[in-house]
Amino acid sequence: MAWRGILVLAMTGLCATARAATPQDAPFESPTVRDFLGACTRDISQCDYEIRAALLDKLHARDATSVCLKGAHYQQAVISWLKDHSETWPMATEDGIYAAFKSLYPCP
């Protein structure tokens, strides 16, 4: 009987979390770079996840441009670049992130 109560509480928490997630709150659901940057100020861990996911998604595209990362800590550089390039703010989030990677980490 006690496990049912725990299960109900857990499911209630999951539903509340799902309802609370909006593009402004969740970086991985942000439709534009502008929304993404706003969400990053509230949750940098999910921002890091979206940056990695966007890179992996874009590198598998047919017309992908290679990037040469110089280490494992590139998230802050990408966010800073996006903040400094307001022309990317209306872009789709993944497109803007990929533009940042191509600019910051071109291959020789």
C-alpha cells in the first residue's frame, strides 16, 4: 500500500514538472537562440546538454561543416559568442548553436 502512495507522488511530481516546462524555462525546448539564451540564465546544465545535442544533430546533416574542438569545455564560449552576435537571436536554436561552433572552432 505504501509503494502506491510513493508512485502516485512521483507521478504527480513528473506531471507538475512537465506542465511547468515552457520554451522560456527549458533550454532544450527553446525555438530561437533568443529564447535559448534567456533559458540558459536560469539553467546552465540543460543549456550544456542542448549545446552538445545541437552539435551532434548538425554534424550528421548532409551539408555539415566539420568543426575542430579544442577541449571538452566549449559551452561557455558558445553561449558568449551567441550573446555577442545578435543576428543569430531570431535563428532556430540548433542553427544558431551550430553557427557559433563553425565560427569558434573551424578546422585548419
